[in-house]
Amino acid sequence: MKDIQFKLKPVLLLVDDNEEILEILEEDLSGKYQVLTANDGEEAYDILTSEIVHLIVSDVMMPNMDGFEFCSKVKTNFELSHIPFILLTAKDTLQSKIEGLKLGADAYIEKPFSTDYLYTQIENLISNRVKIKEYFAKSPSVHINTMAYSKDDENFLEKLNTLILEHLDAPGINIENLAAAFNMSRITFYRKIKSLSGMSPHQLVNVTRLKKAAEMMSKGNFRINEIAYTVGYGSQSQFGRNFQKQFNMKPTDYIKKIKTYQPDKIIDSLKNGCF
């Protein structure tokens, strides 16, 4: 699905009270990424309220709000918790590493560090998440919660999936109503869905319909025309075209394939960075 790929450069938020370090990192990373900078956690958190950020790199020792507090604030905020977070610190004690990881940091890099090493960490975190989003979108039986990297995100995606499935027979699902179910504005809801899945809410609804259809096919108790109408399609031909466009196979081909399909093993490999 094309929308999953970043149309513009991914956005990094670099946070450090050392202007020299910020300038060096910004210069090194701006070729591949759009870079935003802040001098402490408070300033960085303000940026997150108005900008879509794909990854955060933050120092630990900073005035006003240090990196640990900033990481905790991001990871406990439902609207921001999906953002990958890399902590940079001169502290090389095991306890400080444990503290950072307990707060939800996705990686922990000790100073001094190679910019090449930081670049590789950033690339891995972003590219692995993109691969998982793509795999979810293209694979009929992969569940929505595979895109969750926190318990809050898992709960959000599970609830969203349930709400969509409850209204599958409706030709159009109202996105405003879905957003309201989470006490979110339409814009905030859109950003959360886009960040987690790489899709717009409407696209995710359509993919969820098709995945429910695939689930029904796997049970072998329904005809394809029955499945099409159950998941909200007006005709079997329209359903077949959309299924093939999304998953690159006809519904009949999928039925033949499902006996040897093992998506969970592939997802585990992706999350472990093996692909």
C-alpha cells in the first residue's frame, strides 16, 4: 500500500541542551530526515502537540524536564505513545539503562557514540515498523494488534477493530463516530491511526472489512457472495476486485493458500529485526 511509505522525509525530533551536539546531529541526519530540535523535554513536548513526529532522540541530562521524565510523559500519553524513543546519555550504569527501558524507551545509546551507530538505530526502528505496517496491510490473516508496540496501543487497536466489526454491514462507517468513541477529535484520531498503521481511517476500515472476509473464508462455512454482503459490499464482483487489489490474490486463491499460511512467525521475525 503506497500510503504506508513516507511521501516526505520521516520527521525526527532531536532533544539536547547542548547546541553543538544538536547542530552536529541535525547536519548529519538532515539528508535523510526532516529534523526538529528542542533544548529540553518541555520544549520538545510542546512541539509534539503541533507536529507529527516519527521518532524521538533525546538526551537524559537536561534542565526543566530531563530525558527520563520526557520519555515517561510521551509513553504515558495515549496520543503519543506509539512514537519510537531513543535515549542518549553519558550515564553508563546498568540502573540508568534499566530505568530508561522501564519508561518505554525503544533504544538506549551511551555517550560518546558514533553518528553512524545512531543512524543505524534510527533506520532500524523506522524501517522495521514500516515493514510491519506493510505486512499487516498486504496479508489477509494478520491481526491489527501486530502493529502495537505498547499495551495502550494494543488496547486502542483492539477496541477500534471491535467497533469496526460491529458496523461491518453498513456501507459507510462514520469516522467522526469512531473518533468520538475514543474522546478524540477527528484530526487527532487521524494522526493516531496514520502513525500506527500508515493508513487513513477510511483505508483501515476497508482493510478490516477484507480481513474479516478472509477470516470467514478460512472457516469454510460461507459462500463468497455471502461473505461479500456480510462485510458491507454491494456485490461479489466489487468485493473480489477490492480483495485482489489489497492482497494481490483472488478470494478463491486465498482459500487454496490458507492451509500453509503462518503469519505469526513472520511478524515475530519482523519485530525482532530479522528481515
